[in-house]
Amino acid sequence: MKLCDLLRDVEILESHAPGELEIADIAYDSRKVSAGSAFVAIRGFESDGHRYIPQAAEKGAACVICEEKPAVDMPYVIVRDSRLALAIASKNFFGDPGGEMVMLGVTGTNGKTTTTYLVKHLLEQKLGATVGLIGTNGNMIGSEFLPTERTTPESYELQKLLREMADAGCTHVIMEVSSHSLVLHRVAGLHFAVGIFTNLTQDHLDFHKTMAEYARAKSLLFGMCDAAVINLDDEWSGFMLEHCPCRALTFSEREGADLTAQGIALTSSGVAFTAAYRGESESVKLGIPGLFSVYNALGVIGCGLELGIDLHECADSLASAKGVKGRVEVVPTDGDYTILIDYAHTPDALENVLKSMRRVTSGRLVALFGCGGDRDRTKRPIMGRIAADNADFVVVTSDNPRTEDPEAIIADIVAGMEGTSTPREVITSRPEAIEWAITHHEPGDVIVLAGKGHEDYQIVGHEKHHMDEREIVADILKKRKKDR
């Protein structure tokens, strides 16, 4: 591709490279530069890509796209924002694949993954669509599963993935759109038919610093959409609506929204309610327990309605939908107690899952959780307090300590539990903590293993170590059976 075509719609401040220059690829990591590549120098949080321009030149980069004049003699283009330039250039390089499909986005703190899977099921069942999915659990091209490292990939990898989806015949793409991806321009250049807002609660304040900045980041999605589907019951819904330049459909479990849930019934096996929209009503059943499942279902229905799928068809699709790995996932046990694995790693998510399970627990509600290292420290005591206030017993353990001392993280959590009467056990090793919880269970208990969800690893330092809670539980049960 010619450089002039690669940089179409990129804001250029100075150009010292011929527009006819042929570009073979794009790289923003100097280690991945190949002969003929355009190297995009990005100012990161840990290092500055401008420092690696000489290495890129040595590896055969045809030119560099940067924010300041490079120290080496080579063709270069100075742009106002390298991250934004990377996104637009990547879109151009791969031929704007998002424009060939119906793009759908989901943003919010909790519920994004479940919502994307439910939307995928709806589109496949009711439109016969081939659907690409991008999110926390992984990426999918139709039925093919592709592991992932981030909720939303960097713009180059995202555009490359979208090209693979379009070439594979995908007609629609449903993706989680993280706040980081919006602020860091990973999704720049995309246009969404519908954007769904699930909720906003404390998370990622190590990056955004304030809830207002976090909300502003999420709201950026709606400037890229034809229509928004917004949870009116969330306290930040007013902010989202105020910053929403496109048309909006609101949903709520109360009156006053475009789409409402009436007569809600919660059981250990799922939820049921009547969805009402513009004088129509339809019975809805979804086999995923918890009040949050009502909100996820409403978001999916709202998306379907905006795409022209009628209320009856949306409800019918939800009735046959399955749960999502790591989201209120029931794990087989060896007795009269229940183990659930859930990704709840934020204060609101932990409170939601515990309150939802409280309604269907005949014995004790046991919460086992930790908090991630090198992340927002302020939420640790908050989550400790939430666990103490909503569970009958708490097991505090480790969860991706990264470069922090696991016991220091645990101390931050326990600080929030001081002054409460809820009994607790502190066990740093997560496998040992799970074994302790199982060994000390009582009839009717519900043990919630919170925080890991779909993750099958533990991050210690900068390394990932395999750790799948399903395997841990199975091994413990096998050992218990052998010891009997």
C-alpha cells in the first residue's frame, strides 16, 4: 500500500516521506518491524516508542510515523497523535473491514461479556447471521474460538481480526468496548450500529483517576453509534444520555423507560419476567440466575429491537440461551452444597452476585475472593466490607498479585472488614483456600469463588501460571472421594 493511502484521514503536521512510498506492513513494536514496514512510535506508559526508532530503522522500516523528528536519518511523518494515527492507518491498511459488517458494541463495568454472548446467540438464531465476537473471555469467528489477552485488542490487531472476520463471511460483530480502548483510540475509525451501556461502578481508577473521567471514557462510544441502548436504572445513566449524540432506547425494571421488566421472578436456575415495549408485552425466561441477568436480558432485547428483531423473537432467543463460562457458572460438587465461579472483581459485581445468591441460598453464603495487584487499591477495603456485609463467611485469598506482595493486598482487603462480626479465614494460596472452603462446607452452603471467572491462570510477577478453578475443585473432590 502507498503511504498516502495508508495515512488517508490521519492528521499530519509534517511529512518528510514520499506519498508513493510502498508500505508492506505496520508495526508499533520495534521488535516486530519487518522490511518495508511503517513503524508507528507511540508514547506508552512504561516506555516511549520514539526511543526505538533507531532499532526500527536497522530492521528495515520504510518510514516512521511519530510525534517528533526522529534522531536518525530516514523518511518520517509527524502526526498530532500517534495512537490515533495507528488506528486510522490500520483501518486503511486492512481495507476498513468493520465497514463491511454490522458493528455492535457493549460498554460498562459489569455484564459486558454475558451480553455479547447473548447478542451473538440472538443474531445467529433469528437472523441466521455469521457473528464475530470480541471480548474478555476470548474472540470468536462464528464457532471458532480464539484466545485473547485484552478485552479490546490494540487497533492494529483489532483491524486485522476484523479483516479475518469479514473474509470468513461474518455479517455482524458484537464486541466489548473497554474504557481503555476508547481513551487510547483502539476503536477509532469504527462505526457501530448499536452501542449498549450496562452499568458503571468503581473500577480502573488507577487509570481514569475519577469516576467522572471513567464515565466520560465510556460515553465516547455513543459518539460512534447510530443508536444507544442505555440502562436507565444505573446512577450514571443521566450522564450517558447527556453525552449521547445518537438516538437512545432506555431500559429499566421500573416504569419510565422505553423497555421495562415487570413481574420479575428469581430462582436458583434463572430469571423470568414480562418485557414491555410500546404497548407490547412478552414473557421472558433466561437460564442464568441473578437480578443482573434481568438487566443483561433487557440490554440484549433493546439491541435486537434497534436491529429490527421484534420483541417475541428476542424473548424466544433468550429462552434457549446458555450461560457463559465464568459468569455465575455452577461447578459440580460431591454433596449438598453449591460452588459457583464468577468473574466478579469489582465492588459492584461482588455485591450483585452475593445479593443474588442470597435469595436462593438455604445454608450459608460463603464468599472466597482476592484483589488484583498493580490495580486500583482503593477498591480493596470496599470489597472486603461488601463481602463481610453480604456473606455469612468470607475466605480472603490471592488473585493475580502481579508485582505486589499478596499478603499486603490481603491486608488492604481485611482492613475494610474491621468492625464487622462476619467470620473469616485468610489463606494466601488460592488452591489451598478453595480446598479449605470445600472441606469446611455445611449442608445447603453456596460457595462463590469470585474474581477469576473464565481465567485459567494466576499472574505472579510478570508471569502467568496455569490455575483453573474448575480443575482445582475437581482435584479436591477426587482427593476427598479417595480419602473416604
